[in-house]
Amino acid sequence: MPSATPPTRLPSKPRSRRRAAARARTVVLSALAFFLLLQGFLNVLLDFFNPALRDPEFGSKLSRLQTIVAAAPDRPVLLMLGSSRAMMCFDPDAAAKGDGPAGPQPVMFNAGATGGGPVMEQLFLRRVLAAGIRPTWVLVEVFPGILAREEERAFADRPERLSAAELAAVRPYANRRGALTRRWLGLRAVPCATLRFEVQHRLGLAWPAADVTPRRWEYCEAQTASGWWPSLERIDGAARQRSFDIQRDDYAQHLARSPIAPASDRALRDLLELCRRENIGVVLLWLPEGSDFRRLYGPQITVAAEAYFHGLAGEFGAGFVNARDWLPDDAFFDGHHPLISGAADFSRRLSREVIGPLVRDPTPR
């Protein structure tokens, strides 16, 4: 009589639980390793292959600049470097229609950046040079409201726009170097979260809600092909006063003290030294301001700032233009950012009185 098949022995419950726990640990550790590798890959991508993702404002500028330079490869290039004041003030298209230089016009481009001071100006110029574009001249905005700050706000607000190499280059100008580095490391540790809006925008996906759209994309998308950012066509008196009050509260404390912070002085000198090494002509440009804004400067600050700019220009063989009173008060919507009509008037005069003579005779005056 055949023997009965012995019953199958089921694994003990403790052994089964240990195996399940081991599999779970393997899955978790594999997912963690994949996540860390992904963050490392994204950081390499951001630093070396697609900087426009970490700094979309510069990416949009560079793309526009490359397009217009490629369309006129034999023409000299003139760049405007500066803050949002420069970005709103200089309209290269209006300047090209003015009474500028006789003969072929230079390729003029507005490379201003929101919050940009001498550190940002230097960084933008280095990036442009690294992209293979060599400007013949640069107009460098000099604004005591930014130069007097102890920290350049463009990097304090968004240090993740810097590559690791750029962070090392910017650190000497930071008064709180450790805080800047820690903030950069924290933001770049998880770039898929920090830069989610940039990736979402690049993929053409809709924003989850209108009120979370990063404002920096407005700067990118509203620019013209020549880099100018048109502001407002008109503004009523009450809105102009409210806008001025905001600017007054932001800048008055800086304009009332020494016009140039030590870090800004170093950054501006390093920018001018870079231009000298690269044989790039420079004009320092103090942009227009309304009379109410000019009154925010403390006693003797205007005289001291102008003397500093003249001295710096003489030391580095640059030019200096004080255009503070080039526009009437009603040409601004907040005291120092011009309306569209004000930008056109300024750009035509700049073409006539500065760019034209510069192109005809590059010797600084």
C-alpha cells in the first residue's frame, strides 16, 4: 500500500517576516540610492549642460543674444549690464532708430538682470564670454542704491542659480559666506524640488495655480528680442505715489549712508579689470532718476558717488556718464523705473550722445 505523502511544511512565521523585512529594506535602500544618484545627475546637468534651468533669466537672455548675434556675425556687440533699472531703461530697438553712429550699427543688447549689481554684472559677462560671444563695448550701470548694500540681493535671494564654480567665485564678495554656502547646499541638495517650476516650465506643463507662478518667468517671457523689458505705458498719480513709497522704503536707508560698500567696490573693480583683460570698452552709466528719488540721497552722497565713479573710470580707462536728470518726473512709474515712453526717450538720447560717439571714436571721455 503506497505511503501517504507527508504534508508540506510551511515556513515559520518569524522566518517569513524576516525575509519580508529584508526585501523591504532592499527596496527602500535601492529607492534611496536611485534618488541620490538622480539628484547628483541633476546637479551635474545644471552646472555643465543646462544652466538655463537653474537660472532661467540668464538662459532667456543668452538665447536671444545668440540669435541676434548669429543674424549679424560681422557687427560689433554692445551690451548693457545692470539691474531691473537697466533692463527697463535701455531699449536697443529705440536706440537703433535714433541718431546714433553713422554706418553699420552695432548689435545692441540689454543684458540687465533683476536685482543685479556688480557681482551679477560680472557673472553675466563671464557667462556671455564662455558662450563664445565677445562684446566690443559694455555699458555698466552704477547705482548707489545697490552698491551701498552689504550683500547683493540677487544671490542672497536665489543662490541656486549659481554653479559650484560660480559659488566659489561669488563667495569673496559675500559678507556672510558660510550662510551663503549653507543656503546653496540646502537648495541644491534636492534640485528636483528646488527647481520644479523651471522643469515644469521647460516641459510646457501648466502651472498648478496662477498664484504660484514664479514672478521671474514674467521677466523672461515679457522681454523683447533685444533683451529690453517693457514696463508700463501709463500710470495714474495715486498708483505712482504708492509705487514710489515702496521704492523709498527699500532704498532710503542705503542711499543715506556711504555710497559704496567694500564688497561692491571689489566686485566693480574686478569687473573693470576683466573688461580690461578682454579688451572690452566700458562706459559706467548712472541711469535716470526722478527728482523725488534723487532727494533720497543723503547729504554729500551724490557728490561722493559721482567723484568715486569719475575716479574709477579714470583708473581703468573707462567712460562715465551721469544721466540722472535725463528724464522728467512723469517718465517714471516709481521714481526710477521708466515708463515705455521714457525708455524710448532715454535710449534715443543715449544713442545720440554716448553710443554714437563711442562707436566713431572708442577713446573714453
